[in-house]
Amino acid sequence: MRNNNQALVWVFRFIVAILFIFSAYTKLIPIEAFEKQLVDQGITNWCFAPILARCIISFEFFLGIAFLQNHYFKKFILPATALMLIAFCIHLTYQMITQGNSGNCGCMGQIIPMTPLQALIKNVITLGLLAYIFFNYKIIKDQKHRYPIFILLACFAIIFWKYRPVCGCDAGSTAVAPQTNVIEPIIKIDTVYVEKPVNGKGTKTPTIDPKKTPLTKTEPIKTEPVADVKPGLPKTTSIFAPYKNFSTGITTNLDAGKNIVCLFNVDCDHCMNTCKELIEIHKTNKLPPVYILFWGEESQKDAFFKFAGGSFPYAFVDAGKFFRLLDKAPSPPRIVVLDEGNIVGDFTSDTFKKQALLDAVNK
């Protein structure tokens, strides 16, 4: 009977180990998404999110690997694992009370989205396995602390070396600063590419708004406020100001006049559908210039635009900056209407509607 218990103990130990290792692994794909969830859930801010995310992931890897060795197992590894799960349970319960049982809690990263309730049930079941292991584990007297310590240091060293944290204090700020009334004339082209048949074959043909005349780039000059800027709407610097260069050689200032900025994951179905809707709206309504900030593999953009039925000027952004630009949007897509750098419309896949977009554009 004792041998049967030990066999079951090892089965449960293997299950718990795989669960922790897999949970840590999923948080790395991408790690920036996990950082954002820590910020969105109010656990930390962008200054410390990169460090905290890597500490949590490293410690999960450590517990998963250490669960398969016997040194200090019942004295330290088991209690540490239980305490971490209890901390997760408390946080998930608080999250459900304050925010409801919605969205992805991030326990299994972006690979297996789980609601807080689903994650809480998973953790409670795992705690049950830990209780069985604790009461049936046969203590081994040969305890050598160097093995757990080596595993701990190795996990932290590998994660922090391979996924080196970048301070997000500056990049994570979404505040806008007032700017003097200096307008820099630059090239602005309202371009959308639509599929048009040529000799029976589809090809992308650029259509340029004839009402917008490209201006030659000159030195910055001071001017009076332009006529279409509403009184009381100061020119500000948005978080999108650094992005000036887009595909096909287009250079623009996203904070000058009205623009629509879209944050899309290049292999996201919701993003593809949103872009397709924007293409359709652009065909029948007067929209400001639309620009896309992509995250993902550039090789996938052709399939993205093929599904959408057209394209807008785009630029690719690395994951670290992309997830900070999402701000309060839990995940891409995010569609932002800018007017002199002021956000006058902000939509996610759940809130994006044609009339809502047009209302924001016409404010």
C-alpha cells in the first residue's frame, strides 16, 4: 500500500511540475503581453513590470523543475509552491470581485486564455494535489541545499539573460505634454490601396485624395492655429508621435491634424476583420489618413491585407513598444482617432463600430 502511495505521489508530482513549467513557458510568448497584464491588473506599473514579470516566470520554472527532485522538497519546495498558488488564488478572487469574471487572467499566457474563475478552479485542484503529496511523501534524510539553490539561480540567470528587461518608465507613460503652436509642414498623403481588376487579375492600385496636396518639407515655422482646429483643443504630443515613417516612403506627423492610428497583430483574426471594416468604411465615407502600427512577422502582412481587401500605410513595431501602445486595450486591435495629438476616439474589437468611428472623426 505504501508503494502504491509513492507511485501516485510521483504521478501527482509530475503533473504539478509540468503545470508550473508550462505556465511559465506560456508567459514568455510574448513576455511583453504578460508585462501588460501585470500593469492592467494594477499589480505594478511599467517601471517595474519587466522585472516582476521575469521574477514570476523564473520562480515558476524553478518550482516546476525543483518539484522533480527530493532535496528540501517537503521542507521548502512544497510550502513555497502552495504559498504561490494561494497568492494567485487571493489575487484571482480580488480580480473577480473588482472586475468580474471576464478577460484572460494570464495564468497560461496568450496560448490558453483562462477567465479568473477557470484559473481559480485550476489552482484549487492543484492545491488538493499538493495536500495529497504532503501527507503521503516519504521524507528522504539526505538533504543538500546546493541543488535547489543551483536550480533557482540557473532559472533566474537564463530568463534574465535571454529576455533582458527594458525599463518601461518612459515608454509606458501615456501622458501627453502641451506643445507650442509650431506646425511643421510635411508630406501627408491620404492613401488607401484597394483591389481593382486589371485584365481580369486583382492588383493593388493606390488611390490618392486629390483634395490633399503634398507639401514640401521645410524648416519648422510658427503659425497661427489652423482654421479647422476647434477652440480649446490644444496641440499635444501623443504616444504615437515618434512614429513618422511608414511603408511606400510615406513620412507624416501623426499629431498634426486628424489621423487614425490602428494597432494590429499581423496574425490576429480580430485585427484582420477590423481592418476589413475600415477598408469598407473608407470606400463610402470621408476618413482622415489611416496608419497601421503592426506587431508580428512582416512576412505575414500580405496575407493580412489580402483578407482585408486592401491596405493602409504601415510600420512594424517591436513587441516591447507595441504592448505599451495598447494602453487600456486588453489586446489588439486598438483603433485611435487623433486630433492635433488629442485622442478623440479610442476603440477595441468590442467597441469598434462604424457610427462610433464616424462620430469621433466628425467631432
